[in-house]
Amino acid sequence: MQQIINFIIRNKNFLLFFVLFSISILFTIQSHSYHKSKFINSANFVTGGIYNSVNNISTYFNLKSQNRLLFEENKRLKSLLYNSKNIAKADSLDSLNAPYYFSNAQVIKNNYSATDNVLLINKGTNDSIKQDFGVITTEGIVGIVDKVSGNYATVISILNTTSSISAQLKKTNHYGSLTWDAKNPALVQLTDIPKIAKVLVGDTIVTSGQSSIFPKNIPIGVVENYELDDAENYYEINVKLFNDMTNLEHVYIIENINKPEITNLLNE
């Protein structure tokens, strides 16, 4: 307290000047509308800038939770989309026996330069993830879950020479096998499309729904080019992927609730 008093005594002339100067400024602003409006505008500019900076900082640190909410909403929308046939017979998504259930995950390791590429995601058996679940993004298919541990799972990428997925021409429903020749991470190959099908460059390729892993009509890519095989009975089609397989972060995992029943029936 004594130090504060000593400071005031030492600087009494400056403090008196500052007080009188502040009072004069205040009287000037109050008595002249022009100065008053300028002061208010300046104050609003400063406080607005401060509030905007604080809001930007708050928004930045809130991105993670916002992304989580967006993925939850996208998961619900995808369930609505790929279970649409069942929704027409039910009052809501919660009340129907929807065959496809979606969950989200993050890619923590992605290979695309080898011939048999595998991804690693941060979900496993603790999240009810199992072998042979489909994996997609908002752009298209990624691959199929292979091995699973408690908190992680490996995914056989579509950029894997052992991968074979049922796919079709969207406009004609002719379907074949989607494979990869290990040459270009942006192109995969669709084979076994009969030559009676009308194929054009730019045609959309989607999943066929012929397997119990992926629903029908999940986007894959477009026809880049095509030719007939040596026997001239089937097309060999290069498909340009919608997905950039070299830049994957967030994915959706698809579970077909009815898959065990289908598998048991086929095995019998």
C-alpha cells in the first residue's frame, strides 16, 4: 500500500494531467455529436475485432467436436439412403429392420504404392467391427475389413491385386468384377461385362449389390476407356476412381446385419 502511495506522490503531476486530459476528452465527445459518433464507431471496431478473434479461436478448438457431429449426421443420412427400400415400410429409421448399419472411423495408415495395399483404421472389435465389413468414404468405396484387434482393423484396399468386388454399369445393371492391375492408383479395372452392354466413356460405375458386403449403388468411378477381351465376348474397362486413394482420412464402415443369415444359407 505504501508503494502505491509513493508512486502517486512521485507521479502526481503526470497523473493530474492524465485525469484532466481524460475529462476534457469526455466533455468534448459528449458535447459534439460528430466526435461522439466517431468514438462509438472506433469503440465498436475495436470490441468487434476482439470478439471476432475470440470467436475464431473458439471455433478452431471446437472443430473436432463439430467434425464428430457432422460424421454422426452423415452416418445417419447414409443409413437412410442405403436402407431406403425398407424406410418406405416403416415409420422411422429406428423402427425398421434396416440391413445396413454405418459407423465412422479414421485412417491412421494408408498404403497405395505397393501391389497388395492395406489400410489401418482406428476401430476394432471393441467397436463391434468384424471381418468382411465394407469401408467407404463420401466419394466411394475404399475396401473390405480383413483382420481385427480390440481397437484397430486392417482393410484390404481396392488397390490390392487380391481384391475383387462386384460392380456394375449404373445405367444398364450389367455387372462384373472390379480388380486392380497395380499400375495406377487412380484406375481400377472392371471385367466380365458382356459385349451386349452399351458402354460409353464417362459412364458411372457403382456397386452391384450382388454381395452381402456393400449395398447397391455406392459410387466407384467413371469409365476412362474400354476394349473387348481376346475372345471378344467381354469388355475390359478402366475405371477412374471417384476416391483419391492417396488421400484418405475419414471413412465409414458398413455392417450388413443380414450377412450371417445369407452366408449360412449359401453354405448349406
